[in-house]
Amino acid sequence: MSYLNKTAAALAFASLSGLALAANPLSVHILDLQSGQPTAGVTVTLEQKKGDGWQQLGSAVTNAQGRIAAMYPAETPMQAGDYRIVFKTGEHYARLKQETFFPEIPVQFHVEKTDQHYHIPLLLSPFGFSTYRGN
């Protein structure tokens, strides 16, 4: 295969992959600030507020890049409302045999515009964290 054909194939794959990622309205990413590396193998749950409680919609584990590209249930339109992502970070630090103050990090957020993509990155250290709405 020529260089141009390989490049065209790679671009086509990247384009299709981007479409697949864009189809799911919610993604997450964890970066360990202590090591500067992505945080693989962390279980993350998604919950939606229902009345006075929370209903779990899904669960997934971060990949080698510390990402979950499709957190929202597949082929289900996102509804406006309150949601919560729970990062089970205690598992990560237990594997490292390292103490942490936050074994779970719940991040509650509100969705109003259901046609947008929501990305929730977590910047993690053993005794602190930060998050924001990414894109």
C-alpha cells in the first residue's frame, strides 16, 4: 500500500472513529497528576437523579489512555436533568499500595442541552482532585 493510500485510510478511520465518539453524549478521562500519566483500570459509574435518589444508568472501566469514550447508555437519547459520575479512585490507589483520602469521587452535574456532548475530565492526586466540563 502506498504512503498516500495508508494516509487516506488512517484519515478515514480517524474520521469514522470521531463520528462514533461524537454519537455518545458523555465521556470521561482521568489523569493522575502525581505521575502525569492517564489512569487506566478505574471503574466509573453514571447515575441519574430520580426523585430523592439516584438510579445507576451504567458502569465502565477507563482504558489505557484513562478514558471512557461512551459513558451514556448506547442508543438512548440523553434527557435533561441531574446526573452524577462516580470515579472509584480507591481501586487505583489500592493497586499502587498507596494511601488516598478520596476512595470515591462523585461529580454531580446538570444537563439542560441534550444535543451537546459532555466531557468530564478528572485531574487526580492522592489527596486532592479537580474537574471541569471539557469538550
